[in-house]
Amino acid sequence: MRWFLVVAVLVLSAACGAPPGGPGEASGPAPTGYEVLGTLPHDPGAFTQGLELVDGVLYEGTGLEGRSSVRRIDPGTGEVERRVDLPGPLFGEGITVVDDRLWQLTWRDGVAIERDRDTLEEVRRVTYEGEGWGLCRDGDRLVMSDGTDELVFRDPGTFAGTGAVRVSRDGRPVTGLNELECAGGQVWANVWQTDEVVRIDPADGRVVATYDLAGLRPAGVPATDVLNGIAAVPGTDEFLLTGKNWPTIFRVRFTGG
């Protein structure tokens, strides 16, 4: 029922993507477009690192030392219903929900925090090697990015590594894989410092579609506040997208690809 409320408050608009490009970028699959179905408010002070919609609740993880948090958000209004801050030294990163728990990564702290999904309070911590960037749940495993071209698979209960795959487009590595969303057996990833979202086949790491979302950036948002945050809308082919310190969350449908 909550999504009837979302539809009621969305501001309808439309847009399409332009072809991506940049020095050294592999061409890969032809870029595809998107259409904006609506918007809702987003806290412009939220340095978004992770976004996920589960059972009518939007969860968000934010970053920066001394400003990192995890939040429960009403997807109909954008209102933050609950917020739990991380201890000062920790730099929050990607999040994902597993049953009644929520996992939250940290950037260079080597710590994943398991939380109670309802209260967002910390249950335990586990350690891992390297950096933590994005995280999503793909069935009975987690998929984690670390800013390189590698996706690591992890056990959702223990967080132990169970395998990995290298991501490539047109035969070349795709680095800077950031916030992740697992949907429809595919992994969707923001590519850091670009306006791209790539769709990845986790079986072999091949990029099967590239989406340029440069036109999505709200007016007045500086280039340093990059696109980051992908949440699939369950039961649809739609996604919620936002960026670091953006004042808006966009509900979009990707086209083509």
C-alpha cells in the first residue's frame, strides 16, 4: 500500500540519457537510456553510500568521518524516520538487508557492521581485508565492491568470502565499481567519478548494458557530488536513484539494453 502513496507524491517528468564517453573508456555495449517517472525529497546533507528498498521501507547508508549514518526513510515522503550514527572514526559505505538484519560496510576500516533491521542498532562486527564500497544481496550470497574491477561474493551469515569475479566491458577492466544493487539476477553498479551505471552479469563479470545518467544531476549540484545510490523497486522494472548530497531521489525506468 505504501507505493500508492509514493505514486501520489511523485512529480512526473521525463528524460533520456546521452551517450557516455571519457578518456580511455572502452566502448562496450551501446549506451541505453532512461525515463524519469517521478521524484521525492532527499536530505541534501546525506553523503549517500548505499540505498535499498525492502518491504516498503527505504534504507540508506551515508559516509564521511563523523557524519556517517544508517537511516530508515519513508519512500512516500523522503522523511527520515530513524537514524543511527556511526562512531566518529568510522566511514560508512554500502548497505544491504538480509532477512531481519542489515549489513553496513566501512571504507578503510576493514569492518562490516551487522545491524537489527528494525532498530538499526549494532548487533556485531566482522572484519575483512581491503576497502569496502558497495554491497547487495544476490539470492543466497552477498556481492561486494572495493573500488577496483573485482566483485567479491560473501556468505550472508558469516560474511566470509566465497568467490570473486572480475568485471569487464568490451574486454577491458571496469574499475571504480561503487554502490551496488542486485536485481533480476544482475548486478547494477555506479561507476565512481562518472555518471554511468553498468549492468553486470555476475556469472562472468561481463557488462551487458551501460547507462549514462548525466542528465539526472539536479541543478546546482557540483560535479564532485557524484551519482551514487541504486535501489530496485520490488515487483517492478523501476529503480530509485540519487547521489551524494543530492536534494532529490529519482524514480526511473531504464530503457533499451
